Amino acid sequence: MEVIVAKSAGFCFGVKRAVDTVYEQAGSGRKIYSYGPIIHNEEVVRDLERKGVHVIQSAAELDALQEGVVIIRSHGVPKNISRSIENKGLVCIDATCPFVKRIHGIVEKESRAGRQIVIIGSPLHPEVEGIMGWSETPAVVIASEEDARNFISPADGDICIVSQTTFNYNKFQELVEIIQEKGYNTSVVNTICNATEERQTEAKTIASQVDAMIVIGGAHSSNTRKLYEICRQECENTYFIQTLDDLQLDFPDSVFRVGITAGASTPNNIIEEVQNYVRINF
């Protein structure tokens, strides 16, 4: 059995930075909280909980805090949450991915200039919720071709289009073209992370060359879900797992080459466990 592991699999820069930040704080002896799971990987979040890092899920939970350190997750948070942490006098450590932080700045500046903000992304994803919170006027989220075709700008004037960092690049281009066909004066800022584009491109290439493809990542990870969709289009035998425990495969006899990739929130040790298991058992 030949196994091909994507070079881009595993933690991206922003995720590694956020995770390292939390682990450093976990040993400080102070009460540590993260606003939302620091990354979309259940294994990492559970390990941090064992080390005393508590996850806050809402503004109400934040309001109830009297002391401690609050770490802003890699996906970022709305502006009002960031200000609330500071106003309460809590220690705030911002672990927002720098690429996401850049989008916050763009959205704040462009909305203040009177432009309608359009975000291409998944409306319920925490990164998108955070981005929306930095727009000084209500932003519009577009996730599908139907959304784009039904879009009518709620405001007069120019439009500024940005993207969730982990959105599929080709789909982003398609949705932007649909919006531009409506005749609006648009400025488009491609805010998809380069690491995301590289990961998706490499996954597609590997999936087209193998008999089976394994995609590793958290169940709630948007970028991993998109990797799975891309690989599934190229390779029918594509499997989405979170850890080695989920790897209950019965490969057909026609499988001689297996590809492995992983989302940006997947620790290297899980990738190595899956890789070693496949090499030994198939």
C-alpha cells in the first residue's frame, strides 16, 4: 500500500500561534478562559480543559466573570466582545489569526467610509460572526449561488466584498462574478488565506491520483469540510475522520494508493497515528 501524505496537512500558522498561546497561559497559575473553542478540534479543546482552560460560549458567560485571563480564539470575535473584555478589567490575550484580524480592519474601515460590506462565507461560522461584528453597518453574508443571485444591496453606494479565510477559492470567484453582474460598483478583497488555497489545491491533486482519500479534522471545522468536498469530487472513496478511532475502513482490493490530508486545526500527532496505522494494516 502506497500512502501519500499532503505536505500542507495539519496546523496552519494562525492555529499554531493560537494553540501555543493557550498552552503557555495554561501553566501560569491564573484562571484561564477562551472565548469560544480556541480552534475547531475537539481533541485539543478537551486537552486544554484538562489543563484548566475553560471555554466561554456567550456574552452572558463573559459578563459573569469577575477575574481571570480571557483568550480570544483564532477565529476572532465581534468588536463588542473584545471591548467588553477590556471594559471589565479582565486580562485580554488576542490570539485571533493575523489574517482574520486583517479582515476586521478592512471591514471596519470600509463600512465607516459608507460601503456596504458583503462577506462570502458560512453565516454560522464563528469567523464570519466575528467579521460581521466589525462592520459599522449591517453586513450581508453570502454562502451560495442562490444567495448571490438573490442579493440586493440594502444600501445605496459602493460595495466591499471580503471572504472567510477558509472559503473555497473557486467558489468565491463564482459568487463574486454573480454579484458584479448586477452592476454594483464593487471593490473585491480576496481575503482567503494562502495556506487555505495551497491546502485545497494539494488535496485536489492528491485525491485525483489515489484510490482512496482520508481527510482528518474536527467535525465542526469548516476548512476540513471543504477539503472533504474537494477530495470527494476527485475520489469516490473519500473518508472524513476526526481521530484514529474513527478509522474503520474496509478498503476494496482495488485500492493500492491512499492519500491523507488534514484540516488546519488537526494536530500532527493525529496525522502521524493515522498514517502509521494505514501503512501497517493495509
